[in-house]
Amino acid sequence: MKGQILMIKVIGIPYDGNSSFMKGAAQAPRLIRSMEACGSANTFAESGQDIASGKEFEDLGDIPLPGESAAEIFQAIRQTMAGHFAQGHKIVCLGGDHSITYPVIDALTEHCKGLNILHLDAHPDLYDHYEDNPYSHASPFARIMEKGRVKSLTSAGIRTFTAHLREQAAKFGVLSIEMKDFHPGFVKSLEGPLYLSLDLDVLDPAFAPGVSHHEPGGLATRELIGIIQALEVPLVGADIVELNPSRDVNHVTAMTAYKLFKEIAAKMLPC
């Protein structure tokens, strides 16, 4: 579309240094991108919108990640994201492990007041410290919520609560929709502006084998698409995390991630 301002930016964050079980998620951004060009699927979302690179979104490539320490890498992520959010861009981040969500949302809350988060995951990711690592991919929402700059956090698809995680959820006022009690109607109660953090292991391993932490009893792909399509509030940012290509089967999870990206991007575009 000649002359159109591309407001949706796609940024890869190829980092898995805070993964607690196995590495591999750093390779995910490249693989998800490749699904657009592989010839297996088209670029249309189910709404009929054509989510093609250079048309409805601009792919800015991967963030250069300096050094080895999480502090240095998080600072690079935060600075890069703050610059884009300051310009009013809507951003979809391709992770990476779930730890990248902390610096992304930390940057967003500097420019977006009253932010609400929808977190879709098998795990609450609320550990105060996991294996003595406060920046673990099992801890991003503890780091986010303790800063007090987010209005609400809703976590759905959870099926791995421990006693400590329940205490953390109560401490931070998290609304948790566990899989054993799952109902899609919770979407209607969400408020905007909204950030969506999507961990692919929210899906049952039958639908997403390419994740590091297989947790049976999760959502079906159709249920997850339905949640995204039912969103009625402004979606200002999102991330798709925890795809591990080394565990994927025939790119099933990568193609699922690409389809979910199209549905998320469609929700970000004007009606």
C-alpha cells in the first residue's frame, strides 16, 4: 500500500539465556519468519486481512544482543523497545524464552499508562527467584508486577501451580484462569490497553510439540485462536515465546506460531 504508514512492527528477540530446562528458543524468530515464505500457507488471517510483510507490518529484524549477562541484554531490549513505543508503534515480539517479556513490558509501561496484560501459558511465571535466577523465564511476571506500573494481569491456561506460585498470584492480585476451570468467557472482562504475552506451551503438546516444557492438558489450537479473535479492547503489543525448533515435529509448532501471529496482527489493525 503505497504511502501507508506501517504501524505494526515485528521484532525478533533471539535470546534463551534464562531458559531453565533446555536451550533452543533463540532459534525461533528465524523459523517463525520462514513460515510466511515456505509455500505451505497464505498470508491471510481468518478475518480476511492480508498480513503480509511490507503491507500490514514491517519486520525490523532481530535486536542485536550484546554481552553475556542478562542485565546487559535486558537493557538492550528495553532501550530498543522504548524507542519504538515512544513513536506509538504497535509491536509483536518473536522470542526467545519468556524472560524477554519483562524488559519489553517495562519499556511499554513508560509510554502506556494503565496497561493490562493477558498472559496465556501453562505456567504462572511468577517465581520470585527460580534456581537463584531472578530473571529466569519462570519469573518475568514477578519482576513486572513488583514495579506496580501495570493495572492488571490475567493469566489463562495455567496448569502448574505450586504453593509458592499461588502465594505470588495472591500477592500481586493476578486473575488466574486455570485449565481445570477454563472458560473462554473471561475474555469479555478484559480491559484495554492490552498487551498479550503468548507462551506456546499454553497449547496441549499434541498441538504444539515444539516447546521445551511439555505440559499435557492444555488448550487446543482452535480454542487459542478463539481467545485472540474474541478480544474487544485495544491491543498495543504482544509477544510469542518459547518455541523450541529443536523439539518441533515437521514445523507443526512453527506454523502454528505463524498463524497465531497473523491473528494477533489482525487484531491490532484498524477495523
